[in-house]
Amino acid sequence: MSIDGRQIFRQYRWFDGETFLDFLKRVHRKYGKLYLFLDEATQHYKTKKVREYIRKNRATLRVRWIPTGCPEFNVMEECWRQMDKDVLVSRFYHTFPRLRKAIARYLRTRRFKLDVRKFLLTDR
């Protein structure tokens, strides 16, 4: 999610360094010069190809690490919270594919009206 509210959503079968690198390249192409705020998931900072891509593109791609165990700094945590409330609470999905489709549809079409600055400039 960009500071001006633009969003990009991709769904992968699994989350590993390769899929994160693919997503990172898509975000980089879409937004050009950017600061990226990431938590310390292994796929974000321990994958050699990801670290190399970030290093090679440091003129246009800057990464800032969100402290471990601080979801209040991560805007995506609020998106997950809203999705949980809107899609999962008090609803039953007969199959996993239906659940997955409902989550994907929600994240693909929902426009989150969040003040990203609030998460970046918090005094917590």
C-alpha cells in the first residue's frame, strides 16, 4: 500500500524467498523509487537473492525494517484485521477453496482508507 493509497495485491501458492522476490520486483516496477517497510520474516531478509536485489537497486529501493513484535508499526496488520472482521467473523465456508477465494476477492477489491503516515510516525 502506498502513502497515497494505491495498492498492489498478488496471491501465491506459498511464501518463500522466490515468491517474495517476484512480488518485490512487481512493486518496484509499479512504484519506481520507493521506501519499503518490511517486517523481519525470513523470506524478507534471509534470502540471498532478495538481499542481492535490494543491494543492486539501493538507488531506487530503500528498505526500512519494522521492529520484531511491533505489529502497530505495520499497516498490513490493520488490513489483515479488517479482512478478518469483514470476511471471517461469523461466516462459515464449506471448503478451503471457497475461503481462499473470498479472502482473495476481498483483498483484491477492497480499498483500505488508512493513513499510512500514522503507522510510520507513531509515538508508540
